[in-house]
Amino acid sequence: MKINGLFDFIKASPTAYHTVHTAAERLRSEGYTELSEGGEWKLSPGGRYYTVRNGTSLIAFRYKSSAHGFMIVASHSDTPSFRVKMNAELEGAYTRIATEKYGGMIYYSWLDRPLSIAGRVAVESESGVRTVLVDIEQPVVSIPSVAIHLRRNVNDGVALNPAQDMLPLYSNRGGEGLLSLVAKKLGIGEDGILSHDLFLYNLEESRCFGADGEFFLSPRLDDAGCVYSSLEAFLAAADAESVPVLAVFDNEEVGSETKQGAASTFLADTLRRIAGGELSAMLAESFMVSADNAHALHPNHPELSDARCAPVLNGGVVIKYNASQRYATDGLSAAVFEKICKSADVPVQCYYNRADLPGGSTLGSISDTRVSIPTVDIGLPQLAMHSAVETAGVRDVEAMILALTEFYSSALIFAENGFDIRKK
């Protein structure tokens, strides 16, 4: 089942560093060769390649010496969490870990859960500095809530302060230091650790539920669900007249304006090297799918959704619209994607924010300012977005993979006032 593959992917990907590493390992197993951004690229027709920026963003493609354009699916590797600060141990009656919030998470959903720590560590080498991934893989911290006896109004809604209420409990006073624990996991001395990018993550595993097991609970579903679905589709797609491109960007949850985010030069730089001197002509027949999840109709709060455009779990892939361009979808890009979904026999739903609620945004419109091509924003319908555990529908994962496989197996040929959709 595809859902089990998603569960395995999420378990192996506790941070953006691990998400890209897991995707790269899968690509290598399928015969893809890594290209260094700083090296010379000698591309061969039919060649399979990928490149990574800063360990948290990845772009993969299959090269053609002549092609109509690029068929791009872009998702993001990061997820809301708590980043561990340097000199993180706060001593007192207990040892707590100093953190700062990354992205917009639902604070209370992180309370009273088994949490671990993972990320990237910079270590000293004989000739300089190297980075290595680390995952403690066991519950080492938890963020305790305050008992109702001591906070009687807790069920009336209490504002949680990330600098006080969300600090994780690590040990009794005098316990083993956090960096010592990380060093042991890496098999090095603690003095070999120069710096780190460490994050808390929810250690609970994904699982199905419902009368027929039709729903599932999972940490990091936004946006691991779309990273996994686009990767599976990219690898399964048939050859077409366009260059298929898989893009995974970091930092979407904090605005994308980083060297490895959708607002960076990463995609434009990569497409330029693939196209050589034909980039402008190829972009005229290119298309991007911005794949990031969508809010489903909430069973207890239907009033929070647009009455006519509220997707449901297991109802199919969602196309997202917003007049203020928080989503990049327009009439043409929606029609192209709907046509592709129809060819794959995949149901499509639409999503609008309720007119008086601002909603979220995605990397689609941000990326369009760097690489200007028709773009549609889509996603898996889900509940509890940005919770430590999110909810979605099992059948929607399969639908997403089928839709994106059909997309990658297609090419867009520019025609007056639109596109022809062509398959080999």
C-alpha cells in the first residue's frame, strides 16, 4: 500500500535535512547521479540527475537534449518545530532545553508527547569542518503541561508563551549533557562538535484509524505527504516530450526567502544549466505544480470553511484558489491540471478560504517571481494543519500519486490562448 510507503518516509524524515537525505537515497537507488552546484555539469541524453543545496533543498530531473519545456512539481522539506539553541541547557531543579519556535505551530499539540531531537551537526575534521546528520531516535525530552488544579482556566483558552511554557524537560540536575548524548550517537568526542542545527520532533509513528481504516494520523504530514507523493510520481512517470523536474525547497514555513528557499535562485539556476541557451523558449512551454496541503472541512467546525468549496478527506486532490495570490492558481492553470487529473481518473476538489479568513500561503507565488511560468497550487486535504499530529485520508495519497504521475507523463505545447497536452 502507498500509505505504508508514506509512513516509512515520514519516519525516516524527522527534519528537513533527513527529508532531503531520504529522497536522495531513493533517487540514487533508481540510478540518479548527484551533481554538485559548484562543479561542471556534463549532461547526457536520458541521464538521471539531482542536485542538493545546503542539505535541505533538492532538485532532480531527467535530461533531454531537446524538449518542449519543464514539468515541475515543487513541495517543501521543512515543518513547524522547535529549534534547539546553542548553550541550550537551562539549569535549575531540572535541566530544560532552550529552544526557539520555527514556523507557526499549534503550541498545545506539542505538550505531553514523547519528543526526540534530530538535525545536522558541524564537526571538526583534519582539514576543516564537515556536517553529519544525527537522529537520537528515542524520547529524550517532553514538554509538560500545567495541571488543571494549578491552572483552573486552562479549558477556557490559555495563551502559551514559547519562552516559558514550551521549554522541554530533559533531565534531573547533573544528568548527561545534550551535546554529550549527540556526540555518543555520532561516535565522536563532544569537543569535536563545533555547531549544530538541531530540532525537536514528535516521535509518535503514523497510523490509520476510522471505521474502515480510511483516515490516518501522522506527524509532519505538511508537507512530507506531498514530497513523498511527488517523488513516487516522478520515478513512476512515463517518458514525455518535456523535462520532468522534482523540486523540494526548505524554509516555506518561514517565508521561503533564504538561499535554499523557493525565493532563492536555486530553481532558476538549475533550469538554466539544463536548458543551456534555450531557457526562455523552454519556459514558454513549462508548468509548475505547487504541492502543499489544503484545509479540509472540519467535522466540528464547518462554519470555518467556504460553504461551496470545502474539500473533504478522501474526496481527491485539492486545487487551491485565492484572489490575493496567496495561491498561484488561475483559470488557465486550474483547467490544465483538471484536464490532467481527468485523464488519470482522479477526483478533484476546490478550496477557497472563507472570505473573511486570511488562510495560509504556499511557495507557488513566491517561486513564480523567480521562474515565471503557469502554476497551480494543489494539496492533500487534511485536518489539524501545523499540529504535532495531523489527519488526512488514505485514498487521497493514492489519488495524488496518480495525478502527479499523469502530470509528469505529459508535455504542454504552446497554442494560441492556451496549451495542448500531449503524451508520447
